[in-house]
Amino acid sequence: MYDIGHRIRQLRIQNGLTLEELASRTELTKGFLSQLERNLTSPSIQTLEDITEALGMTMSRFFADEKDEQIVFTAEDAFVDGQEDKTLYWIVPNAQKNRMEPIILELEPGASSKVIEPHEGEELGYVLSGRVSLRRDREKQDVVIRKGETFYIRGNAAHCLINKGSGRARVLWISTPPVF
């Protein structure tokens, strides 16, 4: 059985609409739409047509099977940006459209990442090999993170990673929202 309520909610959120905004566009009540999304009531065909139109689609697209989204990515899917002293691997293609963006950053000895300007969000890094120093504008000294260690920071201060070691460093770095 097709889950109409879930599909309406999914499309509403994808379109960045609140229940109140969708209610205004469809001339339906917020309470009725809430009940629809929770499958506590069913819409008439005319009501469903009004909702799909407000969501920018046709009825046939509303009921069409969506392609399975890709959930496994291989090395061939990655986009590689090789620079003189660092290499960035975007390991999830088009991740900037998602809520988080993972990369693998390779830094040669003495190299640093770009400075990430303050942003609303958080970042997590896991050092795969080597060691890096995390430099934040608000800190008096860098924090050293070694292989197998993790950092988790808010994006409220400018920051970057620096490889002060003698060998290459590799870091899995994830940002939400995307900032790389």
C-alpha cells in the first residue's frame, strides 16, 4: 500500500515548506494536512491534486516509484582535487546538496587545509594516518590530533588543519552544513 502521508511530508520538507505554508497554498487547514501526513485521514482525489500542484508536481510524478538513491560509493565515484601540497577527495558526489559533506584530506608535510570561515554548524574529523594540528582563531595554541583520534568542533571560529609532521597525513573530515 502506498504511504500517501509520508510522501506528502517528504515532498513538503524537500520544498522547504512548513505545514502552515502548504496549508496557505492549498487553502486547506494545517490540522488537516497534519492528519494527512500522519495517515489519520485520506484526501479526496481533488484535494490530492491540489496538494501535488502546490508541491510543484503532477499526480503521476507523485505516485511514480522514485529511483533508489545511491547509498554506497566507490573510489570511482569520488571527485579528486589534487593540488601541490594537498589532495581533497569528495567521497560522496554532490554532497553539497546534502546536510553534511564528507571529504578525505591528504596533507603533505608542512601543508595546511584552506581556512574554514565561521559558520553555523559542526565538524568532525578522524585522522586516518599521520597527525595534524587544528588551529582555531579563538585558541592560543594548536591542538595536535594523531592517527586514530577524532576532533569534533562547532564552526563558530575560523579554523584549519596543518600537517606539522614529517609524513603525509590523511583525515576523514565531515562538515554540516557543507563548507568544503
